[in-house]
Amino acid sequence: MEIKSGIEMIKPKIMNDFYYLHQNPEISWQEFKTTMYLKERLESLGLKTMTFNDMTGVVGIWDQQKQHKKGLTVALRSDIDALWQELDGKWQANHSCGHDGHMAIVLGTVELLKVIGFEPNGTLKIIFQPAEENGTGALKMVEKGMVDDIDYLYGVHLRPIQELPFGKASSAIFNGAALLIKGKIYGTAAHGARPHLGVNVIDVAAHLIQALHSIYTDPMIPASVKMTQLKAGGENANIIPDFAEFSLDIRAQTNQLLDELYEKVKFRLKGIGDLYGARIEIVPSNKIPAAEVNQEAKQIMEKAIKETLNEENLVPGIVTPGGEDFHFYTLQRPSIKATMLGLGSDLQPGLHHPKMSFNHTALVSGAEILARAIIHTFKRGKNGD
């Protein structure tokens, strides 16, 4: 069966998967029902599955190779967790980053390959990875050995309308590096009438914010440092507070610049602490690497996009400051040839907005693009080119 005919047949299944996953969001490391749903869907498609005793997530394995002949191992990865957000006055899990769509696309890819009678000349792995939102899921999959045998790895992410409109797709997403920091400031408490006897941690934090704004780096490389959380003081308004907690969000388009920024932040923190006589402690809580895109994988994705959406709708690559733990796979296993499909879907008002919405028809295009990329990758391995 031709791919275009096959995609028409599986549209309802893609939408059914999406609606179920959208209505049953689960936050990082608590994706229990999501894991079971994905496991059952993969098994219904004839794939072997692997789950884990100590973590969520599931890996599907489609292996047609002969025992005496080693073929390629190609993998598709989707993140599966939701965010915890206030929506319509209630705090709840919410798929506002599109992971429900990513899961539906990857399941749809497998459905399409099955419908058209495709058989991989090697092994196809389907990695449904937990905990992307807190940046720890990919590293756990690496730790479990799930990517040790992978030659090519493809991911997918719906893109905001500001980057890609519906009907267009990118062959790579050049995500930036990100580092989140938790910090504490220790000062000296005093009566509000005698501020000279204390060290006000709010004053320290205010100066710190200004100092962060004075950090300069190469203007040709996008980068930013900002304070994103600050808590200080107690119930009484007449006490000079002696303790504060804060968070910093540091981003850069390259891994090298992120390291440079971190050193400059530490220098500013020490100087301000010494200036006020306060103690400032920081602990990096989460680090996400910048993208390292493989050109061969990118070219395969370009070909798949052209065949699905036509050449004029191909965007070779987009640069975004957002972080993505997908890139831990290539950082930890440099031999993997990887890229991530950026899918235009008229997503608005933006990623992580509690009422994010997008054109669901993009899910169908995404499944077709990834299916074509898988087919071309196995053909390349078979032909040895």
C-alpha cells in the first residue's frame, strides 16, 4: 500500500490516541497510566516491549533482522510527561508542551509502517521517555542502556506559531543549553526600626538581579540570565529578613557559552555576598545541553519533509533558546546520528501556556514525515550509502 493511502486509513487512530493522552496527563516520573497505555498500544501493533521496575516509560522493539546478519538500529523517541499548572483556577497536570501530540505522532508512525507492510532491515526502537520537563528522563534511558545500540535517532516537537506555521516543518531544532540553579541567601535579622544592625537579604537579592543584568557575553550568540523565583520574609512586616531562597534560569545557544555564563554568575554572587556580608549558596538543579545535530540524519529528515509537504514547506533548521533533554542522548553517546523534527502546527499562544492549542491535523503530517524518514534510513543502511 502507498504511504498516502495508508495515512488516510490511520488518521482516526492518531486522533484517538491524542485525545486519550490529552485527557489523561501525568507529571514527570508519575506517568503510570500513560506508560501502560503506550505499552498496550505497542503490543497491539506486534512490538515487543520493555518497562522498568524503578521508573516509568516504555521501549518498543520491532526486530526483523536475521540472527546471523546485523542491520541498523534506528529509534524514534517521544517524551510523555505533562506540566503541573494552574488551569481555570485549579492546579493540575496539563499537556501544554505538546507531549500528548508527540506520543500520538510516534504511535501513528508505527501504525503507518505496519499498514503499508514495511519491514525494517534491522531493528526499530520506539522510546517513550518520561520526565523530559525536569530534564532527567533521557539520562535515565541512557543509564538503562536503551540507546547503546542505536545508529540513528529521531525526535519530534511541535513548534510555536512564532517559529513555524502550520504546513511547514524543520529538519532540525537547534535547541539551546539551559541551567537551572537553586540558591539561598543568609543575612542577619534585625528590627525594622534598626536596619543598620541587620543584613537584609532582600537588598542582597535586588542587587544580585542588577548584577546579573550586567553580565555581557558574545552578542552574536543568544544567551540570558534571569532570576525566576524569590522568597523572603515571614509573617511580620517589621523584621529585617535574614533568609531568602531564589532560582536562576541560565540559557545559551552553545554548551561552551553556558559554561562561561555559569562562571560569571558565580563571580557576581561571591562579590555581592562579600559586599553585604551575606552568605550566598547555590546548587545547580538541572542542566540541559545544546543540540548537536548530525548532518546525515538532518538530510534524511529533509527528504522526508519534501516528500510529505513539498519542498517549499521545508525549513532546514530553526534556532530556539528552549531546552530539550533529547540532546543528552548524543552528548552521552556521540556515535548516535540524531536530529529532531520541528513540526509547524499554528501552536499558540505559546509552549507551556496553560491554554496552549494547535492544529491537530499536523499530527498526521508528523507521522508521515517520520515514517518516510525511517524508511529512507533503513534503505541507506541496506545500500551501504
